[in-house]
Amino acid sequence: MESRKLSARVESLESFLRFLSAAKTEVRYSAVPVTQVIERHKTGLRFLHDCVERCSQGENFNAAWKDAVSGSAKYDGFGLHDMELLLSFGEGFGASDTDGQMSHLELYSGLFGTNLKSARDDRNRKSKLYLMLGIFAGLSTALLLC
Amino acid sequence: MNQEKDERFDSAAKCICDRIEKALDCLPGDVKRHAQEIRLRVNRPVCICCSEGTYFLSPEGRIHCRPVPGLLTAEPKDMEESFRNLCSYSIYSHENEIRNGYITLSGGHRAGICGTAVLQSESIGSVRNVSSINLRIAREITGAADRLLERLGNQLSEGLLLAGAPSSGKTTILRDLARQLACGVRGNLKKVAVIDERGEIAGTYMGIPQNDVGCCCDVLDGYPKAAGILIAVRTLSPEVILCDEIGSEEETRAVEQGLNTGVIFIASIHAGSVRDLMRRKQARRLLQAGAFGNVALLDAAHGPGKIAGIYKAGDLLAETDGGAVADSGRNARRGYGIA
């Protein structure tokens, strides 16, 4: 279970970094509004789907992003630190001109990249440990029952 | 609470911050139907401008003719929220518009904005601390151009320049002209190209015109007018080109170039009177070039879309400086009109 959580976090961070990269292209070349950027590149991440859904129901983007991160990001496997970062990313997303947005997206690509690196380290170090712990716990229980 | 609906007003009001939108939502239906502008000024009462005058809004959605105490005022955070909402929380996607002092909204509404200019090498790079928002409600009035066409005898083959003060109904008439020409309401169908730099004529949102501009109409949404005219002439083979608020040197040159291809131009220009119009160098130049055979002056004082007079370009030029209008060759093919 814990081992799967570590893998889910890595996958979600990778997905979000892909989203940031796609967002950079959209902002620079098509200048579509933030809701459309998310709509086009929301694949895989539940909180992005949730945000689009909330926006389509008339909620403004800022509130929709906050609610979606608080409500759904944990199901994507994001940790608390990732969620804080997502919230601060949402505050600045769309709030400046193209150059400002490029810097914003660049900055958060770096920050999420660091998180991804640590998530990968965690997964590599801890997933085997959790797996072995699970196996030993299972074996111990089986022996006790016999 | 009275919550009568007016689709156009409500869609425009939706772009403002929640607190003010709630009060606007409670306005009587009659006010909503006649409202032309919603005006927000920082720390000042919210105003609704109708053709009859300006009204002030109370937090409960009641209107007052005078600025009495207890009115709903736009606080700095309301201005900030409204500005971000007007930009769909995507300031970068309205960068050029903001530089030019406006934001085009879905439904063809337009918000004029002003605040503190951020200068970048002597030109306006951006605007910060937005202090005023003028939300102009786009109204689609089917048949708005009927009176004008009747007075012109359904003849537009010589081109038409619509002159009028702000809020005199120039865009509403242009939109209806596009629809009537592109649908063949009063004669043959025409291939119409609308150069909709500010998105006010067709109100295009996500690539789809929100207003009815006819079935044979190509909309060049967001194109600068000068570039749009040349692109339309080169690629869309239009018979009629429509554009709003013409007047710069570059636009004048583009019209002159288009004129040589035989396209009919219908455009609007800001001018409160014939005198104002003839004082404008570019307008005079266009009339002299024969771009517009007729000039229709709109009368803002008697409500939007009212015609104060229709003038022949040649007569206006002769009156002002004795200049003669160039023969664009259009009089030889009067049958090209819509009748």
C-alpha cells in the first residue's frame, strides 16, 4: 500500500511536470485562457479534471483551483508539501503577462522537478523496504497461525 | 428580491466580481434591458448608464438618480477581482488588448479599462492598479440597419462610412448590415468579410461568432484592421469588407489598397458631427480617395442607432475645401448594390 503511494506520487509529479511543459507552449503560442490550458492537458490528474469541472459550473478559476487541490490532489498521490506548492502555483497562474507566466512556469517546473527527484529517491529507498516489511509481516502472521 | 432576467445584461454582469454581480442581478428588468454600460470606479459608486441617463446602484440592487449615501461602491479588491475575471484569470491572453485599454469578452461585450500605465520604452507596456472599468453591453438588434438602408435606397455599392459619437450605435448597425448583406435579406447575397479587431461585431468566442453576422460572412477575429483588410482581399475574395472604428494612417492605406481591387467598404468612425469628421485628416483622405460614397451621421443625443443625416462624400468635400471626390469607378456598376 505504502509502496504504491510512493509510486503514485512519482507518476503524478511526472504528469504535472508534463502539464507545466504543455502550459508553457500554450501560453507562449496560443495564449488560450488558463481553463482551456487545463482542459486540453488535464490527462491523468484527477484534481485537474475537478478544477475544469468546477470552472464549467461557474466557479472562478482561483477558487476552483484551490478547491480542486484541497479536495482531489491527495487522491492523485500528492504529498502535503506538493499540495502547498500546487496552491501557490495556482495563485500566480494566469496572473501576469506572457513573460511573467513563462518565468512562473519555469520556476514551478524547477520546484516540482526537485520534488520529483526526492519522490524518486523515496520510492527507490523505501518501496523495497515496505514490500519486504509486508512479506515478513505476512509470513509472521502465517507462522503464528500455524 | 427582484431577479428579472436579461440575457445580454446578465452575461456582461457575470464578468464582474461576485459582490457587485449580486447587486446587478437584482436590478429591475427594465433597467437591465436599457443599460448600455456598467461603470466601476475605485472607491466610487457603481453606475449604470442608460440612454436616459446615469443611475447609481445600491447594495440591494435599487437604483438612484443621484449619488446618495449608502450606495454600492467598488472597493480596490472588487476592481482587482473584476479585472482578473474580465481576463478569464488569464492576463497573458489579453496582453495586447490591455495595452490598448480594453478587454473583449464573450458575447461581444467590451470592457474599457484604465489605471496606472506601466511604460516600456515610451509606449504603454501594461496597466497596473486598475482604477476604472467601463463595461459596455453589446446588444444585437436585428433590423437596426433597416432605416439606414431604406434611406440609402438599399444602395451600398459606393461604400458607406458610419460616423457617430461613442455609444451612438455604430457597431450595432454595422453588425446588422453584415447580417443583411451576408444573408441577402434585401437582394443578392454578398460575400462579406468582417475585420473584427476588437471582437465587438461578431463577438467571437472560442472561434464561434456569438452574434448573427449572416451565412456568407467570414470573420477575421482579433486581426489588426490594416492587416485584416489586406488578408481578406488576398485570400477571401470578399465583395464587402466591414470594419469598426477606422482612422489610423495604416488603416487608411489598407483601405486604399483594397479599393483598387473593387471591394466595397463599410466602416465606422468616431465623429460627433460632420465638422468633426471633416477635421479628421484620414477621414478626408478616404473620402477623397472615393472609399465611401456616402456618409451616415448617427445622432447619439436621440438614442443609439438614430440617423442624423446622410451625406454624399462629394458634397462634404466640396463644402469643406472644394475638394473633389475621386472616381473609384463604382458609379458605373450601381447594380453591384444589395438591391
